[in-house]
Amino acid sequence: MESNTLTTSSISYTKPLPSLFPTAEPPSYILRNISLTSHPSQILAIVGPSGAGKSTLLDILAARTSPTSGSILVNSLPINPSSYRKISSYVPQHDAFFPLLTVSETFTFSASLLLSKTPLETSNAVASLLQELNLTHLAHTRLAQGLSGGERRRVSIGLSLLHDPGFLLLDEPTSGLDSKSAFDVVQILKSVATSRQRTVILSIHQPSFKILFLIDRLLLLSKGTVVYHGRLDLLEGFLLSKGFTVPPQLNSLEYAMEILQNLHDPHENADTVLPGPQEPQKQNTKQSYRSSRITEVLS
Ligand SMILES: Nc1ncnc2c1ncn2[C@@H]1O[C@H](COP(=O)(O)OP(=O)(O)OP(=O)(O)O)[C@@H](O)[C@H]1O
């Protein structure tokens, strides 16, 4: 399969209306004007506080949900959702398997349903997939027995790779995993992206420092809008250009998340308390800062 670049042009998504009757209420936006680009051989991470719209955006990028407006393009051409679904794979947050099958049987069973291959070709494909996912030593372990969360997540990723998709879209692939397992999962995704020249987009809550090195580009979401889209190493300069100096004890993404987290905190009112720009950070000391100002400076 050729390598593909995925872009979106001003995608918006409004809350589905509760009834068939017309309402005078303005539409409530879950996503507004999202434009992004994701390149082959790279990982694009969608990061944002809970409720920012990450899962909704991934659903749209996987063509499982249609945007209210805007479009998805592959190599600059608008997609046909049903053809696009054949060349993409969506990995949901929760793993779903037949628990009595072994890892190898799970891959073989799905491959026999999905692919037109001879038994020998299927067996070779499964063996190389097990190796790629570092699961060869668990090939004959039943899914119900003794697989760790990270190993189960790697099985889910393996199932999504069987038809060698050009685009791999993963909703929170590291959720519920300890930091080592989370790193292993993202490292495998990075290796899939580079060795197969695939386009990988994942959502992630709070990537560890080690995981950040595996991510090529970021899309920072807050309340359904893009706050930042670009390389991680340029985020610090972006924050600085908006008047925020990253404190020495935090990396730039942690600091940006801290700012956005405060914006999303339901206990904070209009006078959201946030660290002010260029002010030294004091632990447990919050300074008054209007949320409107933060939105304005970051966007
Ligand atoms: N079908 C829907 N109808 C109404 N509201 C919705 C619907 N889907 C999502 N929302 C709302 O849209 C917002 C974004 O939800 P979404 O699940 O995309 O966020 P998220 O960033 O993935 O959150 P989390 O990190 O907690 O999974 C939330 O406020 C959610 O309640």
C-alpha cells in the first residue's frame, strides 16, 4: 500500500439534537474548525483534557461519524467513507476478544475472515505479526489467561494491522497501562509507522516524558478547538510567544496541559485560577487569571 497523508479541512461537529422538533437553541459545538495534517511514518498525538473532544475527533477521522461540516482528505482528495474504511483501522479504547482463543489463534481466525490467503500464507503472516508486536513468546497463551493489559493492547493493535491499513487510528491506546507498558505500546506503534510507512494518529491523556520522544506531531485540543498543532519541540516557543514561560520542573506539554486542565475544571468559574504568564510558579499557590484571557492568548 502506498504512503498517505491525511488532512482535515475545518471539521466541526455539533451535538446531535435530542428530538425531531426544530429548536431555537443555537447548535452546541463538540468540535469547531479542526484542521490537521498527519504524515506517513509519523505519529500524530491528539492531546487534551477530558471532554476536549479527542474521541469524537478520532471517530470522525475513522469515518465512523460524519462531521457536521468540513472534510477529510487523503493526499489532498476528499475521501469516500466506505473506501477509506477499507484502508484505515480504528482501535477502540477497550479490547474485545474471544477469551478462549490463544493469541495466535485470534490472529489466524481474524486473518482467515479478512484476508484471501492460503493457510501457509496466513501462518507466515501471523508469525511475522507476532514478531512485530513482540508477542511471539505468548503465541500459545489464551487471552483469558495471564495476559497483561499492555499485551492485550498489543493484540488489539495486531488485529487492526492484519489488513495492513494505511491509517491507524487509536483511541487512548495507553489508557489503564503502567508507564512501562504504555511506552512499549507507543514504541511498537512508532515502529509500525516507520517500518511500514503508515500514518498513525492516537489520542492520549498525559503522555510520559519517554513517550513524548516517540511522538512526531501534536494536536492540542481544548473544548473542541485546536490550541496548537505542530512539532513538540516547537511548543515551548509557541507558549513563550503567548507569554508563558515553561517552568523548569515541567516539560512544555505538561505545562500546556496544566493551563488547559484549569480551563476545563468544572469547579473553576469565570475567574479561573491559573498561573499567570511569566510569573514564577509556586506550589499550591494559584493566581487569579480570567479563563477568557487564557483562551484568547493560546488560540
Ligand atoms: N453523542 C453525543 N451527544 C452529546 N454530547 C456528546 C456526544 N458525544 C460527545 N459528547 C460530548 O462532547 C464532549 C467531548 O467528548 P469526547 O468523548 O470526544 O472527549 P474526550 O476528549 O475524548 O474525553 P475523555 O478524555 O474523557 O475520553 C464531551 O463534553 C461529551 O460529553
